[in-house]
Amino acid sequence: MSLIEQLTDYINAAFSGLWVQTFEPDEAEKELVEHGRQSGWTVAVWDIARGLRLPTGAGVAAPEVADPISLLRGLPALAPALSSSAGVDSGTALILLPNFHRFLNSVEIVQVLAEQLTVGKQHRTFIVVLSPVVQIPLELEKRFVVIDHALPTRDQLGTIAREILSDAPDSLPTGSGWQALLDAASGLTREEAEGAFALSLARHNALRPDAVWELKAQSLRKQNLLTLHRGHENFASLGGMSALKAFCQRALQPGRSVKARGALLLSPPGCGKSAFCRSLGNEVGRPVLTLDIGSLMGGLVGDTERNVRQALKVADAMSPCILYVDELEKGLAGVGGAGDSGVSTRLFGTLLTWLSDHDSDVFFIGTANDISRLPPEFTRAERLDALFFLDLPGTAERQAIWQLYRCQYDIPANQPIPMDTDWTGAEIKSCCRLSALLEIPLTEAATNVVPVAQTAAESLARLRQWASGRCLSADRPGLYTHQAVPDSPRRKVRRDSLN
């Protein structure tokens, strides 16, 4: 439901305390004032900078109110006076208080506000707080209902773009260009979208998605919750993983009625999980949002839970997109413990609920190196579509990876390849980079590379054993199966010879 629909229902039900969570108090104020004018309500606005204003009473001067205490104490007498001076006799008065949460540290203001909320139910005087955060004192928690002012929809973003180009409507992009522009602007506030469109006009004299993506990346960086990846990688720069590539390309085809939920990638370090996630966005035409679980942790009580809800809300608003979380088992290491007062457990619960219930077109991809440290609830059916295991690349995959990095680092084709049994893609890249950096042959650079198959042989064996028969193979269709290497044969002793 929209902000106006929710607010109308609560006002009809005489909820005298309304808390609108919004990052655009000016825009929310415009919507409420316009709706109040159409509904015949009296709408007054007070803030510390401009005092009391009466937007719905054209040409009517509002009385001077210098401080919030005077405003709240005079509210029962103020509302009828404003209604009569504005020529409105509906009996409904709204007092909008932008950023009023800054005053709620005062005991006197909290007490007076509590009394006026009780009186407001009979006098139909409604107090509406407009704030970017919900910081309701304990004494007032049961007296306020919280309404979310949602980010603009694609239709609203389109209206903003048309208003920007109202003097040259023929310059608006059409077809796929128009859809790409709206995709780039999704998740921005109204003011941010207007600024992005203006920047594009100033820079290119046209509305282009590139300028909008640049401003969106800056906006996400300021929030410190999500990171927007806008690289140029694609599947051509990745060797192997043919089954995983085919699965994601088919699941993320545009126009599908069934929305894909996501996948979990399990593998030893260095097998290309992160590179695959970054290249998937360019391959299917979706932005890649990187969620760092560590950055969600806040220093105050409730900060972490609010941060994860806000990050997921932004991801929903930017759909269709890809939400990528790296090293899941490390970010959720505190789940079930008491060392952080249950913060990790509550964060994990919020993430699980979102994975099960979200209906936005957000494709979630998580990566993990150690499945034993990942809570088992994460892999439950209907939270993710598939669980893939990326094993060490085979001979054909390694040859393709060598070819890619030879070209990238300008290594001559006549240089022999060192022994690369059980090497990962990251180790092949490291060998080629060292060869180009130090200007030495590949065989000499290989002496500085220690394969993970040697340093973590035991954990790799356990990981393969767990994935066998449980995970889909990233290299070929079907389940991953691993044939354990038999132990070396022992001597066979004949019992009759002993006799």
C-alpha cells in the first residue's frame, strides 16, 4: 500500500500518533499536504527553522510558535483555530513534524506528547512525525504506528524524467533505452533521481543510464551497506563452470513468469566463485550488489538489525538485480552463540525470512568455503534454487584458464606450462602475473605458488566428501560425485603358509 492509502486508513481509525519513516521528508510533506487539501483536512507543518506553517490555508497566516513544548501544549486549541481560519470544517487536523525525533530526548516533551496523543483521539488531532529513522521512546512505543514511505516506483521515476525534459519531450529515450534508464534509477530517492537525470543532461545533453549508475554507486557508498559492482567481466573471461553458467543464464532470462531465487556456491578457495558472481551481472544484464555482512554490524543496540533491513529494502527497490554475499560462513560465524548478545542470530533470522518471503526479482548468490560452519537452515528448500559445488578445475578447464591469462599478461605461447595438477584458477593467474611482473618463465614463477590442494588437503577431502551426492556439479549437468582414491594395497598373507 502507498503512503497515502496507509495514512488514510489510520486516520479513519483515529490513530492519533503516526510515524512516517522517510529519507525525503519534503516529498512526504508534499504528498500529505496535497492529499489533505483534497480531503478537506487541515494540515499544519512545524519545524525549528521555519516555525508553524499552514500549507492548506492559502493566504492564512499561522500563529507564531517558537518551541515544541508550546506547540504540543497548545495543540487542542490550535487545531480548531487553524481549521476555522482556513475555512475547513472537517474536524480533522494533521500536524506534520519533520525530523521531530531530535526533540524526543527531553522528558518534558515526551510527557506532553503522550498526553496530546491521548486527547487527539477524541478531537481528531493527528501528530505525524517525518523522520529517516524510527527512534520512539519507550513511553510512546504503543502510541505510534510506523508507516514506510516507499522509494519511488518505475512509473514515478518516469514522471520525474519527463518533467526534467518537459521542454524537449522528443529527447526522451524510447524502447530498450527507456527501460535501461529506469533500471538504472530504481532504488534512488526522488531527489537523487532528479539529480542523476540533471547530471546526465549536463554531461551528455541526454538521459543516459551511465550517469545514473555513477550517482547510484555514490549513494550506496554513503550508506555503507551495499556496493554496486560495474565491471566489464563476462563469462568469456572464465574457464569451466559450464553447467553453472547455463543454469544461471536460463534462470535469469527476461520475461519469465517464475522468478529465480538464487544459488549457493561451495568450493575450496580460488576456484572462481567471486569472479563468477561479478561476471554474471554483465552476462544477464543486471546490476550486482555486494553485501558485506561485516559492514552491517552497528555499535548501538538495534543498529545491526536496522542496517540489514535497510540493505534488503534497497535491494528489493533495485530489482531486477543480483545480490552477492561472499564468505557466508565467516559473516555468520556468530550464529547460535552468545558472544555478541545474539546480534548475529537476529541478523541471520532476518536474512532467512527475506530469502523465503521476498517477491522481488532479486537473485541471491552466496559463496562459502566450509559448509560445516554454515547454519543448516540456510540450505533449506525454497530459500535457494540450487547448491553448486565448484571442484578444482580439470585438465581441459586448466588449459582454458592458462590461455586466458597468457593473453591477459602477454606471455608468449611458446613458454612451457609447469606441472599444474590440482591447481586452482587463482593459482594459475598468480603464476602468470608473477611471470609478467618479474619477467621470468612460467616454470620459474611456479616455484612461488603453493597449491591449496597441498596446504588444505584434509579440508578439501572433507568438502568433496560432503558435496558428493548433495550438490550440483558446476562443470557438468547433474549431481557432483567424487570417487575417493583407494588406499595403497597392503601385503596379502596366506594363513595356510603360517601353519
